[in-house]
Amino acid sequence: MDRTIVRVEHLGKQFGPVRALADLSFAVDEGEIFGIIGPDGAGKTTLLRILAGVLRPDAGSLQLFGRDLLRELERARPLIGYMPQNFSLYGDLTVRENLLFFSTMYGASDPAWMDRLLHFARLERFLDRRAAQLSGGMQKKLALIGAMIHRPRLLLLDEPTTGVDPVSRRELWDLLSEFHLQGVTILVTTPYLDEAERCTRVALIHRGRMLAIDAPDRLRASLGHPVIEVIARPILQVHAALMEHPGVLEAVVLGDRIRLVVREGSLSPEDVEGVVRAIPGAIIQEARWAAPRLEEVFAHLMRREAVDG
Amino acid sequence: MFRRIGAVIYKEVLHILRDPRTLAVMFLIPVVQLFLLGYAATTDVKYVPMVILDWDRTPQSQELVDAYRAVDTFRIIGYVERQEDLTRLLDAGRAQVALLIPKGYGADILAGRPATIGLVIDGSDPTVANNAYAAALSIAQNHSTRILRRILNLDPRRMPGLDPRPRVWYNPELRSANYMIPGLIGAILQFLTMLLTAQAIVREREQGTMEQLIVTPIRPVELVIGKVIPYVLIAFIDFGLILTLGALWFRVPIRGHLGLLLALSGLFLLSSLGFGLLISTVASTQREAMLLTYFLLLPSIFLAGFLFPIQAMPQVLQWVSYLIPLRYMLVILRGIIVKGVGIEPLWDEALALTVFGIVVMGLAARRFRKRLE
């Protein structure tokens, strides 16, 4: 049985002279948490808006549950829940009024389900508070359960955790896991790579193009270059010296340490220690092989894209 | 379908009730406009300040001054002795009309000779000047006839010559409130429905809520109907408010059939709601919607014959005025309220409004899409 729930083929979208999406193809299976990663302006929001039927693409095809989404958009709407990046419920209506309004729009009034959603989101106590008076995190949770009010099978979430404190972020992800357990397929964009780790698969979009798409651990393994982590002082001089080395592809300062992506066979932790010792006054504490992080994979892919394109 | 429309109406009413500024716009503006136009924008010319320069000082000159004192067009503010004082008063605007009676006026009258008098009128305000001019002249002519009759010793009932008997229909006292207030109803209905409809939809786009609304299965027509109905209701509440205040406070007579007036107003609202929707498809912010509304509204106020008569406009502008729905509505309002006419003389206007309503609404419906772009 085909478990593909979303199939995007050769999708393109142009805004005047700006090409937002170019020849984008991918498929999402039922039950996935599919992460879409990319820098600002990569086209993530445009992609989600097209999937939500808010924008129309200029090129390509879109299938949802095996049906042409563009042709049967209105019939597909009840199957999709969409949470835009900016708060999009009515600030001057209360939590209850907002949820009732949207459930009526979907013709899906189910008080028991609404109570459960409120319970999941821990918003029961704020039923009669106007949405504008909720904290940022609570607004996001309200928007999320608002998108779930009609029990969609596919959730499209555009940066649901941007601008939210760490506690609310975790609560939002707990909510997502809850919905995922109930069989909802989730497409989520995020600028946070730790959130990408929680996805079943991740797509990296850059300038409207797909750079990579795979499970997070497979993506990490795909870097193809070893990584060395160095703890040394003074960190900026050490960083500058390591950047000079021909074997170093990338060197990024991360807190108290430096992460190096190096050319295979060109540089070992011992070589790094040698480089650091050659700097007058520098002290090395540690240099060791490390597992690649998603960030390094993406930085590397984007750099290669920039060189190629 | 009806549940969704009902929910949109309910939500819209909540927005309105929770926004004091919108409420103020909806109910304060009509009332303020009504009182402004009822009192200030009156074209009735009354109590024009008049100064007298009487070099004659005879019972005859006094009689002439009394003739001017007897009408309420003029208010005699006093006498001056010298011409410079008269000029000063006119310059300062404290007097707008001056009556000059030369020395020898009384003697000329008594001798049965032609007697000259001078009238100076401040023409800087043409409305006042025209009325004052006509009134001053007709008072002088009446007085002249009286002098003639006395000299010829004629029985007033057997006076030769014309005996005109003008009769003013519909508005015998020529009160401008009877003209302005019915017109105001049309202007307010148009302004409110256009502006509020446009803003109600643009606000959803501006605040990002439209994005959430679009992804629901609501149909554009349901959204439009639900959004528009509250403002139609408000328009009719304002309609009743202005009509009631106009009748009770400004004593505007309501002679025609109210049901007919309501029905034709509904027809008129089609086109102004349509314009509001069209604006909402073009404007992306509430400020833009506001500016566009004014841009469309101002010419329609000036060209539809709300303040200035269409007959007096250059031919080109008269043609343009045919494109303004308010023009037809004003004829209907004044016809039904002031003249008390039925539908027969208003068929053309009703037809024009129907055509406009269908065309504008059709255009708006074609442009209105459930999409963000």
C-alpha cells in the first residue's frame, strides 16, 4: 500500500523577479514528522503556503492523498490543518470564541475534542481570556490546537516555535508528539536544528531549491569529512591560525570550543595540537574526533551550492 | 453554509462591539454630520448684516430704512456718518450690505422726481451676495410701487400691471435642512458601507487572520455575505437615526412611503458595498483602504449634487455625474422624503441603481478570491 500522503513534483513559484521556489520535488509518507530547514528567505513559508492552498504555484504538481490538490483544493481543506508563522487568530476574541469560530468554519463542532485539545495545551483556565492577552507561548499553543480543531490528517506548521521561550518550546513539541501519536502526519519548518533532530526526515531548502533530504542521522553521516573538536585558548587566535591550515574546510567557534571540518587524511587531532603549540602563549586543552552535527552538514552543503551555483 | 455565515456575522459583531473606535465612527459620525450640515451648511440667507449711511435724515429716508428692517434677510447693525466708516465695516466683514441714501432723497420723493439710492454688496460669498442682491432689489421695487401708488392715489386692489402669485411646492419655507438632510442619508450610507466593508476585510489581511480563514472550507460568497451583513444593519440603523433626528430636531417632513425608501436604499447599498469590496481587493492595509475610500467618495460627494446643483456644472461634469450611484440615490431620497412621490417618477433612478449594483458587485465578486496575493 502506498503510504505517500504528500507528493510534490517540480514545484515552482515566482514573485515578480524573485524566484521563491525552483523545481522542488519530494514526498512525505503518512506518520512522518517531516522537517523543513533552511535560512530565512529560503522559501520555507512559500512552500507551506502552497501546500496549505493559500498561494498557487506557477509550476509543478501537488498531490495529497493521491489526489490533485490544486484541482480539489476545497475538498482537501478539511484534511489539512495549517498554522501560519504569525499569530493568525483573532486577538479581540477569547480562546473559546476563536476555537468555536474555526470549528464552525470546518463544520466540525465536537465539544469533547475541543476540551481534550484545551487540556493537552493546558489552556482550560484561559478559556475566557482574549487571545491578544495570552503570552506568546500560549498564543502559539492556541494556534496549534486551532489548527487541530477539525481533526486533520496532515498538519502544516510554519515555524511554530520561533520567538518562544524554551519551556513553551518543549510544551509545543510535546503537543506535536501527542498529535503524531494519534496518527497525524506533520510537516514543520524550523530554524532550530535541535528540533530537526526530532523529525523522522529533514529537507534542507536553500534559495528555493532542495539541497538534501534524509533522516537526520543519515544526513549527519553524509557529510563525508571528519570533524575535530578543539578546546584551546585564546580561542580567537587559535581559530585564526587553524583557518590558515590548508586541510581545514571550515572552522566555527562554538562557545568554548572550535569545530573543524577537515579534509580526509589531511589533519588529525595530533596535528591540531601541533598547530596550537606553535602559537606563542596558546594553551591546548583537548583535540579529538567528533561526530558531525546537522549544522555542519548544512553549512557545508550551502557552501558547496554557493561554489557550484 | 448558513451556520458558517452566521458564525462570521457573530464574530464580526464581536469585533465591532469590542472596538470603541469603530463604534464611534458608526454612530458618532452620522450624528455629528447631521448637526453640522443641519446648522452650518445651510444655504438659507438670513440676517445679513447691513449698515446704513443716511445723508438725508428725513421721514422718507426713515421709511425706506424701515422697509429693509421689516424682512429677516437683513439685520441692520447701525448707522454711519461717513463713507470711510462704511468701507471699514465692509472690509472687516462686519457688514455685508450697505444702503446709501443721498441728500435730497426725501425732497425728490415728495416732488415726484426719480430718487437715487445706493446699494453696496460684499460679493466675496456669492451665495450670500446673490440672495442679498435679489432681496435688496425686490424691497426697493416694492417700496417704489408703494410710493407710486401713493402719488397716483390708486386703490391697491385696482392697481394695473402684473400680479404674480408664486407658490413654492414641497418646501414652501425654502428651508435648506429639507434639502440637505435627506441627501445626508445617502452620503452617510455610502460612506459607512464602503469604508467599513473595505476595512473589515482588509483588517483580516493586515492582521494575518485572513491566512487562517482561507484554509478553512468557507466559500468566498459566505465570507463576503457574513462580513457585509453587520455593516448593512449598521447602515440601516444610521439611516433610522438620521431620519428620526432630522424629523424631530430639524423638522424635516417625511412625506413619502418609508418602505419604498428602504427598498431603494437596499438597492443603493449593493453598489456601495460592491465598491467597498473592490477596495478591499486592492488595498493591503486599512490606511490604504481609508485613502482609497476618500479618493472615491470626495468626487462623488461633489459631483452627485449633494452640496452643489448638477444643473450648474459644466456639461462634462454632468456626464461624469451619471457614473455616480449617489446621484440617483439623492433624487430618490429627496423625491420620497420631501416631495412624497411614489415609485413612478423614480423608475429611471431605481433602474440605474440596479444596473450599478449588479455591475459593481459582479466586478467585486470576480476579483474577490480566497488567496493571499
